[in-house]
Amino acid sequence: MKIHLDRAKCTALGVCESMAPEWFEVNEDGDLDVLVDEVDEGQRERLEEIVRACPTAALSLGD
Amino acid sequence: MSAPFEFVVVGASLAGLNAARAALQHPSAPRVTVIGAEEHLPYDRPPLSKAVLKSDEHERPALFGSAELAEHEGCTVILGATATGVDTAGHVVRLGEREVRYDVLVIATGATPRTLPLETPPGVHTLRTWDDAVAIRSQMRAGGRMVVIGAGFIGSEVAASAKERGMDVVIVEALEVPLARAVGETAGAALGSIHGRHGVDLRLGSGVIGFEGEDRVTGVTLSDGSTVPADLVVVGIGALPQTSWLDGGGIEIDNGIVCDSHLRTSAPDVFAAGDVARWDNPLFARHMRIEHWTSAQEQGSHAAQNALDPGAATAYSHVPYFWSDWYDSRIQFVGVPSGTPEIVDGSWDAEAFTAIYREGDRVVGALTLNRRADIMKYRVLIAASKTVEDARALARDRAEARALKAARA
């Protein structure tokens, strides 16, 4: 499962980082980095929660 | 066949939407009814004071899952309907003459802007809804002079948006220090000074005693007797929980709907979420009512899950988070603003800084100005009940990381 980040929507509010610092980090330039290419299917529920928690709806999940 | 399980949500904004979505995804497949006072499906409010005011073309900001809610066959959305009361014994919500029966009720009616106890001529606005934002924006097109009453976060964002559109902007604030309740006095003064750096006049200690103009506002009269000329006025002096419709209904109210740590109200089968809820946050061992996007979003689904799985209900433990964008600056805060903050990175008069808040040895809050990379690292520390010393160490690491990056550049 892949995490898609819409950079046009993301303003690096960082909610995702606080929920999963192992997958997301706001970098020194103030932009969000997705730190992993692929996430195990078993993590879907947790990722869906993070997607919903994004204040700018910048995250989505793909295969 | 038994009657379907009725899951009713009063309030159709972020918390209400997320309560409804969680219920619709629940395996018990309850029948869901969402009742909203506005005519619109749930939309996103944070852009109303920023992007929406800055661009005439900006449409009503979408909220994830809102359109799907209306299309879902298990969901009935009743818009433009004001709830007028709850019969907690009979399990019924009243909308005037109409009654909606519930098995479980989630109240997410939000907050409503405080207003001044004064006669207000046309051209004096509050900002909470899409309709409010459109009304303000349409009058911003003419340019001229805006007076913002209240130097809180909404007022400051409106002021910054108006300035960006080329208006002359004055902010009048009754208190001597802005934002003191939100971030404390030291930090409030530091943030207030951002306005001056962008050519917006912030007048502190200035109460408003009246307005000039009859057909249209022409000025704001201050407590010292002076008048500030105005073509448009926005009042941003905070919000009150939307609970008056519950008066006398048997649900305990005290600056919001009083909830336990599970977001349960004092009435059986009734939960609350979002700006209207004052719940017992176990992480800080105190009741809190907060008007932030993140807590509204999370509480909506948390309340729904607790309501539908009472046997597996969990406490809602939360590190509050809010952000505010003024001019080209981002302010972010996590936790609770106890006591006097300590600067751990930068300085109060700099364009970027980090300050922490403590209770005893524990770090309980952090405020950053233009430190997007840092704030959530503090949120993680606060969630784990770490110490002030841990937070200072983090600040040193962050400063080092920035120095390394600067050296590489």
C-alpha cells in the first residue's frame, strides 16, 4: 500500500507526523516528507485514520 | 423485524460529520441522521478567515467525506434545521414541531461568535460560517478601511487577509496583551508585535463603546472617546458553546456540555464532540473545551465509536493542537499554556522561535513561530508526559539540525 501526498494541498501542518513519526516528517524547509515508499497492508486502519486527520485532505492511499 | 438502531447527530460541521462517518462505517450499520442548522453540507472552516477572504474565486471549502455523507443510503441529512431541545427520558430531539427519535445521540453543535452588547449598523460582521465569510469578502472588494475588534487568532487572520488585499487595517483589543488566555502574556505580546511589522496598527487596551454610522458603519468609538474610521468591521472576540437550546433539558452544561473522559454527557446515550464539548482529558487530568480543528475531527469519531461499542469504550486522551497563519508566518501550539513560557530556541522578538510551557518538571505545552519542522516533535514529547529537560534537549537537537543544514547550503 502506497501513501500519496498532494503537495498542492499540503501546508505541513504536521498532524500526520505527530500520529506516525516513522512515516511522516516535516523537513527543515517546512515541507512534508513521506519517509516510506510502501506500508504493510496490516496498517491500513491506522493509515486511514491519519488520512482522515489531515486538515488539508492532502493524503490518500493507493495500491 | 425490530426497529433500526437510530444514531442521531445534531451539528453538521467537522465533529458531526466525523461522528456520522464513523457510525456509517460501523459493522452494526445503524441508521444515521445528521441535523445541521446551516443550509450547507459540512464544509471546512479554517480557510474562511484566510484563503476565502483573500480570493474572490475561492469556493466553499470542501471537507473530506462530506459529499459522500449526503449520498450514503444509510444516512439522512436534514439541513437548515435548528434543534430546539432534547427529551433525554424519551430519547427524542426536537426541531420545533418535528421530533427525531434516537437510540444514541451525539451533540456537535459547535460554538457561536460572541457579540458586543451594542447597537451595530450594517457593515459590522462576525465570522463563523461560509455565509459570514462571503458577506465580509464581498465588502472587502471595495477596499478602504477595516477595523478588526479583538486581536485573537480569528481577528488576526482576518486582519492579515485584509492587509494582503490592500486594505488599511486597525485591530482594537480591549486587553493590554493579546492572546493571553491562549498562549500566556509573554508569548501573546510577542505574537501581537507581528502585526506592526506588517503595517497593521494594533491598539491595545482599547475597549469598544459604540459605532458611528446609521445606514452603514463609518467608525468605531473606543473607550477613550476617540473614533477609528471604518468602512468594514469584523468582530472577533471569541465564541460561546452552542448550548442554549439544551437549557432545562437535563444535560449538564457548564461552559459547554460537561462530558466524562469517554465523551459521555450526564444523560444516558448522549455524547458530545467538538467545540461544544468540555470533556475530562486524562492526559492533563482536567476538563477542557477547545475550539480546534483536530480535536473536533477526532472527537466526532471517538464519540461515535464509544456510543456504538460501549463495552469497548475508551477515554479520549489528547494533546490539543492549533495553528494560525498570519501574513507569511505560521504560529503553532500544542498542549496547554500553563504559566510563563520559556524560550528554548530563538528569541521572542525574532521571526522564528520555540517556547515551552511546564507544570512542575513536566513539559505540557509548546509554541512555535515559523518552526514547522519542530512543533510535532514537541507534541510527541508532551503526549508521552516527558520532562522539561527532554524538551530542552530536543530544542538543542533542532537548532543543531538547522545549523547543519545552513552550513551545507
